[in-house]
Amino acid sequence: MFFRAILGILVPLLFTAMAWADELQINPNHPEQYTVVKGDTLWDISGKFLQKPWQWPELWHNNPQIKDPHWIYPGDTLYFSYVNGQPRLSFSPDGNEEKILPRVRESSIEQSIKMIPSDAIVQFLNSPKVVTADELQHAPYVIGFVGEHLIAGAGDGVYVRAIEDPQGLGYTIYRQGKPYVSPVTKEILGYEAEYIADTTLQEPGDPATLVINKSDKQVTRGDRLMLTAEGEMALNYFPRPPQTQIVGSIIQVKGGVSQIGQHDVVVIDKGTADGLEVGHTLDVYRRGRMVLDRYQSPEGVAVKMPDELAGVLMVFRPFERVSYALVMKASAAMHTLDRVQTP
């Protein structure tokens, strides 16, 4: 109830505060009505009616019936119409909210549809994370194990240097992964900190004593510890373009795939230092291929084809110089080093 009350306050304020630079663009192939099904997201539904789904708050805002689109459920039918010249989504064909009758949900635990497919990003909300070389160098590290263990797992105790003035009881163990490198300057933008285990502080000191609560991998000497961060809510994103011009590249794709498609998670070489925030959307342009033009000379002249718009991604976890982003739309296969930019 608390979060619903907060949303009831924040969503109208958000609608009022948002000033969209682009005119609302209706999808010319939009349906006249659409019945929500399980697995739909607000982004998907908005894309059926809008050419630019991030403009969804303006479309919902035009409709007094749908004051909070987060409370749309599978089975609801949405109707598209124009009222006083303004596009509107409604629960009735003519947009007349007086015709709406109270409805009872089949289940009290039925969940309303989400803005994005949160299942695709939930494993990336806390771990892994991106850190600087300085953060790793100064982080406490595992020096030994309680008992005669050479490695440790869930239920084992570890000794850590040095946690003498703890800022909390929960610590996450990480292991340094590969660096993220700028494709332009070749400088290191940060290091991936790979999640290893969750621990609880038992006794501060140098060394401090901690117990492992759960682990994905065996803990080894030299693994680093950082305070456990609070999890982010995966339901209340508000996709929108950045207010500043941003041009960057995809530098990694999670999941070990070579071609990037819808709902894949990627890493881009821009972050909070560049003005990126949670919810910012960027267009993805596939690099134009090289074509050999033999019409001008027998040897041929290499000509680069124009970059092609291939999709849209949304930043869900920005760090200082890189960000994790979810591919919201893919009209063509994408690859690492493809360009991302402000729409």
C-alpha cells in the first residue's frame, strides 16, 4: 500500500514535469483496440500505438481513465481514439470514462503489467558491478579461512583484512574480472567485479571474521569485499531520451551471444560522467558494411555503407564510465562496437 500511495503521487507529478522535445508520433499501423496478455510490458504496448515508445507517458496522460498505467492487467482491453483532437487510450471505445463499470480481478495476487521485462535484468541489478582500479586496490580482501580450508563456501568462515570500522554487517565478495576498454581511446573505463558470495560480519578487526551465507563460486584468498548494496526496484522505470547528445558504442554483450537481439543485456561505453541516468533510452545503429565499388576502377574502391538504425536500448544500471542497458527493440541483429546515440 505504501508503494502504491507513493506511485499515486509521483506518477502525476512525473507526467506534469516531463517536457518532451519531440511531437507525439502515432504508429500509422496501430490497432484500434488491444487486449493485454500475460507477458506484455508497457513498452511493448506503447510501441503498438506510438512510433517512439518512450513517449508513452504523454499518451497515457491524455487519458483520465488510466491515471497509472502500472495498474493495467492481463485481460484489460485498451481502445485507441481521438478526443478533442488528442490521441487517447481508454477502457471504452469512445474514451468516455463514465461508461466504465467497476471490475473485480479474478485473483487478489494478480500482478499488473510491468514497464519492462524485469526478469531479463534482475540478475544484473546488484551483481556483477563495475569498479575502478582504485576501488579494488583499497577494498578489504580475504586473507584466510576459519579452520584448515584452502577454499570456502556457504557456511564457512573467512578472515578479511581489514574491517575495523564497519559501515554495515552485509558484505559481498567479488573477484576482479576483465577490464572494459574504450574502443576509441583504448583507455580502461573500469573493471567488472564478478559476484562470488554474500557474507555477514561476525567480528570486526584486522583481520575481521565473516561467515559466508551463500556463494556462486568457491571463495579464494585475495577475493575482495564491498558493502552489500540495496537492490533496485525492477518495476518503476520511466524510459525517456537523455536531454544531452550522447554518442557511444556497445562494448560487450552479456550471456555469451555474438548477435544482439531484443531483451539482451549489453554494456556501453558511456555512464554517469556523460550524463546517463537510469531509464535513458538510446538508438542503436548497426555499422555500415564495406562494399567494393569496381565501377570506377578495375581494382575497386572501398565504400562504406551508411549506418542503419537497428534498435533501441534502455540504461538500467549506470556506472561512472560504462552502463548496463537492456535492448528494448531490435529491428535487426546488432553487434559489439555498433553505435548508440541520443534519439
